[in-house]
Amino acid sequence: MVSDWFRERWPDIVLPGSVFLAWLFASLWLRASLFRAFGRWASQTKWRGDEVIARVSRRPFLFWCLLLGAYVAFQVSVLGPEMISLSGKILGSLFVASFFLVAGTVAAELLKLHLPKVPRLSHGLVGNIARVVLLVVGALVLLDLWGAPTTPIVLALLALGVVVVVASRDALPNVLAALQLGAGGHIKEGDYIKLDSGE
């Protein structure tokens, strides 16, 4: 039964399959060439962030190339316009989700790299804030891709941000002061501090 189906449909499968396989081999070559060139360029710079970008994006880059190959294969297939449009949205959603996850990881790693004087607790806090912001932006892009209205969501997020800032107006100066103390290096672990109460 499968062989009969394949015998009838093989002309419809050969072109998209060939396009996808050709794109797969081209993607492997492209990734190797690009990351080799990027590595040569990175070895000549003093910035350590390029190592982070190369390490975090190496695997996802191949995944993105495969998504693009699958998109092109669907475009040249004999599927109907509705199925081609649906497949494009699904593949686009996978790309957007993976891109913003990688961007969040890269942002957190770069912030950790460039904020060496900030206490470790703040590293995690700043990295998580960067991840959450990028994930929210990614979710908005996904909603827009599927045709959902994003303006009310953006307004709700802005209102929520204002509420959080107003609610934490007493705690925010203390957090900023703690970050400043940690970054200044005036107080270290093991130091004694005399409070106004005499303790």
C-alpha cells in the first residue's frame, strides 16, 4: 500500500525532497565556512563576547538553516496554498521561538561577561531580566505572525510595568544602592559594618 502510494506520488515528492537535501548539504558547508571565518576574526579581537556568540549560536544556526530549507521545499511542493501558508507559519514560529531563546542566552552571557564587578546574585537577576524581556518580545512577534492583535497586549504590559515600578518605588533605591556597593568594592565579604544603632 505504501509502495503504491509512493509510486503514484513520487514526482510530487522528488522535487521538494531534492531541494531540502541540497539545502541541507549547503547549510553544513555554509555553517562550517562561516564559523571558521568568524573564529579567525574573533582570534584577532580582544572582545571575549564573540566566543560566547559562537558557542551559543553554533547548533541553532544549523537548525535555522534546516527550517529555511524546509520552507523552500514546501514552497516548491504541490501542496495547496492553505497548507503552504500554514507550513510557513509553523516554520516561522519555530524560527522565532528558537531565535529569541538563543538571543536571551547570549544577552545573559554577555551581561555576565561585562558586569564582572556586580555581585553574583545580581548576575542571575540581570540575566533573567534580559531573558524575560526577549521572551516577551518573541511572544509578541509570534502572536503577530499568527495574526493575533498585539496592541492590547503591549498596552497591558506597559501598564503592568508602570504598576511594578510604582509598587517597588521603596525597594528599588535599596536594590540600586546594594548594586552600587557591590560594584564599588568598598564592602567585601567578612567586613564588619557599624550601624547607626550602635550594633
